[in-house]
Amino acid sequence: MEDLKLFFSFLKEYSLSRLTQAGRSFEGIKDVIVAFLIVKRGKYSSSFLNTSFLVIVSAVLIGGPIIAENSPFVQSPEQSASYQASIISYNPYESSLSTVVSVKPRSEIEEYSVKGGDTLETIAKRFDVSVDTIKWANDLRTDVIKPGQTLKVPPVTGVVHKVVSGETVYTIAKKYKTDAQNIVNFPFNDFTDLETFALAAGQTLYVPGGVIEAAPAPTRFFASIQAGVQGSSNFIWPTSGSITQSPVWYHMAVDIANSSGPAVISADGGTVTYAGCLNWGYGCHVIVDHGNGYQSLYAHLSSYDVSPGDAVGQGQRLGAMGSTGRSTGTHLHFEIRSGGTLLNPLNFLK
């Protein structure tokens, strides 16, 4: 045991001695290397900087085009033009088009607490509905309201109706002196069957433009028009009949009804960009690009007589009025567009 203690004591002292000697040797060599680098630093730093600059420039010139070509955030002119063309070409969904509106669309009844100085007229103007609409929704017999009173304000001018068993959009439209198509056109009305526009008992149905006989009926626009009459912006009326719905924010188009199903003509000269049928939405319809930034759409046709790519003149027959797609009766749904935005057709057809 005594020998082992002496051996380990010697091993400890020997190891410390060797480590100390190695450390001194390393420090000496390190001092020499550092001194050499300090003396030569100007020479090597210049070469290093020049070489680094050349490497960076080469990487940008060689790798830049590759990165730009494969970047999802950079489009070539050809890709951009193709993308623009795919947007302008055609999308049958009405929601893909924008509409210039002055108020924010509302999808349901909103409650409003009357404040001092409020009148039915000021509240109606605030929510962009008629005074009678608010009176009918709240069963008001007079125009008298008071501060603190809570009023129900429908999302659109017309009547709010609670559906009872056996009712249809046709019977409800007849009851409120409006057209069934106006009910179908309102985007926030739900149907249990989109093919037949069936209703569920107890559901709330909005009847745009509807009136209640007991109250004074507002003045409504039902104009009889004749196909071919020149409009104020070089468009002509595309068919003959009666206007059953004028443009509103959720239906920026004019509906022209005629039970005889007359011919539908092009409102202006141009090129047919779409002619086909869908089982929903526009049904059978035609789109004409007029080559001046405007396009016109003719929907719910019973038949069409043109093909995509055909050149048509102003007044040329496109098809016949019908009731295909999302339609409740024979009529033409007519739109005018510019750059994907729906415009008010009556501004062009006055």
C-alpha cells in the first residue's frame, strides 16, 4: 500500500510537470504565429477582400436569374399576361366579380336603439332602407318613435316574412306584390332545395321590393322597353319586355321579363367570349366583349345562336329569352361589366 501511494504521488507530479512544459511550448509557438500574421496582415487582408468581392459578384450574376426564375413572388411578363388573361377570360361565378356599392351589405336583421333626435327617416337613410320597411318590421302604425326604443332594421328594402307550411316563393311574392325572382336573387335567402327553391316552415325570408297592402305602397319602377332602342352610351336594349328588377347592390343587373320569350340581341358590337349552359346560376348565357373595356352578359336564355369567337354586330340575335339556371320565370338577366366590375346597366340604357 505504501508503494502504491508513492507511485500515484509520483504520477501526479510527473503529469503536472509535462502539462506545464507543453503549455509553455504552445504559448511560445502561438506568439510566433501571431507576430507573423500581424506583420503580414496588410498583404493577406487585401487578397482576402478582393477574392471575397469577386466571389459575391459571381454568385449574384450566376445565381440571380435562377432565383428569379423559380421565385413564386416574381412573375415574368409572359406569366403576368397569362394570369391577366385567365382572369378576364371568364368566371361563371357571380361572386368572382366586384360590384361598386355605396353601403356595406348586411345579411340579417340588425337591432338599433333609438337616440335623441332620431326619426324613422334618418334611421332609414342610415341603413339604406325605406321608412315603410322599418315600420313593417316593427309593426309600427305611426311614425312616432322615442329614445331607448329598440327597432329591428331589415338588411334590404322590402318585407321580412316568416314562412308557414305550404308557402312557396311564388305565393309569397304574390302576397307582397313583387316578383319571385327578386326573392331568389337576394343572396342571403336560404332554400331547402336550390332546384325548386323550396322553403322550410318557420324560416325567415327577405322579400326585396315587397310591400304590405295595408301600408302605402312606395313608387316602384316597372318600365316597358323595346329592343333596339339606343341608350345614352351607345348600348341598345337587348330585348323587349318589362323591367321586373332594377339594379341593387346584391344584383347589379337589370331583369327584363316577357312571357312570350322574345329574341335577345347584342347591346353593342363585339366578340363572343362565352356561350354555354349551366344547371345553376346564369343557366344558358352569352358574354360579348365589346373591345372597348366593356363586356355584356345575357343570362337565363332558353337557347343561344352564337359560339365563342364569333363576331357580332349591334342588334344581332344572340338567342331567346328563357328561364334556365337560377330563375323562377321567363326573363333576361342583363349585365354590363368593365374590368371585372359590375356596372349599373341603366346608366347605359336610359
